[in-house]
Amino acid sequence: MGAAYDTVIIGAGAAGLTAGIYASRANMHTVLLEKLVPGGQAALTAFVENFPAFPGGISGFELMERMRKQASEFGLEIKTAEVTSITKTDGLFTLGTNVEELTTKTIIVCTGVRPRKLGVPGENELFGRGVSTCATCDGALYRDREVAVIGGGDSAIDEGIYLTRFASNVHIIHRRDRFRALHSLVEKARENPKIRFHLDTVITAVNGSGSVKSLALKNVKTGGESVLPVAGVFLYIGLVPNSEMFRGILDLNEEGFITVDRTLATSVPGIFAAGDVRDTPLRQIITAAGDGAVAAYSAGKYLEKIG
């Protein structure tokens, strides 16, 4: 095991890559660990039109690839590894991974979130066989077939619109009678002849053998039940923080998000948290990137303090 890093960044989404850019540019000895591929949830977003400096929009994958390339140009070291343990001894953190053991003076947690599931019969059995959380990944599989999107936020409406490129019809199912999504997005969806809305409606089961065949629906106001034939269902019903490994190490709120102060310092000195995994009122690519910059700056100030 070599010399200790100044900082180890865990997670290569917008927060992690931006933290890598700022830390590397500040000549901090930095490594970024990612268990899958750089980009995080943002890379799975079909189209991003609210990130500054990209009039006309940009695909999530391309945006994150540009961030990765910029970080690499500043010398950021990126390794494929999954962190399995964190301990602190004599002022240094030791990170156990599935590849090697690393030591560092500071840690920036950017582990992000994952899509929440419905928790209904058939969902787990048919996940990957018609049940999906990524329209960008799987949308083309449903050319000229009917699909459903579950949710009422920006992601649900945006991805529903995206799916009309392939599907014959897209059914957007939402448990309330109004959407949380931006009004402009909802209006754009309403103008699309391929989109059908099912409000005040929940899914009680995903039906099929080997692949999705239909959804069992229930109207929450009338109690009426129905069956909707679809070949695929895409879930956009909220997010779960990837913070399980920090339970018992860092302070978390009741939903499991990491609590931080205004410098993004956690309850453990030397550990910072940035992006969607932290307790924050807004989870967007731009706010995650801003968090990454603040966390890297704060880690640098902490290094100056401890000498």
C-alpha cells in the first residue's frame, strides 16, 4: 500500500467528477472510485435541456462523458472498485475495496441514489424482462409496442416523452390527480398524441410469465380495478440514497440521506458528502456539480488545517 491520498472520492456521477476536477486542479493527490462506469444516473438521462451552456440540450451520456474527459485532463485517477469498509486510525482513513486497500486523509462521498421500486407482485420477477428504470437503455426494445411510465415528476414525464420515439402508445400512470413535474413538460406531454394519462391510479401487480404482459391498476378514489395490456413498464417513483454502507458511521436523516453542514462536512471530520446522496432540497445535475466543487474546496481547507 502506497502513500496516503489527500482525498478519495466515492462515486463518479456529476458530483464525484466535479469534485475530481476541482481536487486535481488544486494539486490534491486524488483518486475517484466507481464500482460501475463513470456518469451515474445522469448518464442514463435521455436528454438534458436545463444544464447551462448547452442551448438546444445535450444527452446525459455526452454531458457526463465531457465531465469525465475534463477530469482526466487535470490528472484525476479513476479506478473501478467498490468500497466495502471504512475505518479511521491515527487521523487516516482506510478504505477496503473489492480490489485493494487504500488510505486517505479525506473522503468525499458521492454515491448518489437509485430508483425506488413499487413493491408489488411480479415486479422483481420481471425486472429486466419488461420492468425497467431506464428508458434510455431499454426504450428501443419496445418499438411499435405499448408501454407504461409510473410517476408524476420531471423524470417520469420527460422519459415518457422520450419513449414516444419508439412505442406505439405511452401510458403515464400517477397516483395523484396532478403532476409534480414542470408545467411546461406536462403540457408538452399532453400535446403528444401517443401519450395517455391515468391519474389517481396505482399499480397493484405486474403480470406476465417470462415477460411483462399487463399491469393491474386500481383507482384510488373510486376503488375501480382494471387491467392495462403493456409490454414494458418504466419506474420513476422516487429515489433511494446509496448510503447503506455509511449507516452507523455517518449521521443520516430518516430517509437515509447523509446530513451535512454548509461546507458539506458530515458528522465525521474529514468526510464530506456531495450530490444526490446528501440531504438537499433539489437533486439535479447542476446542483450535484456545485456540491462537488464545494466538497473538494472544503476537503482542501480541512487538509490545510490538519497539516
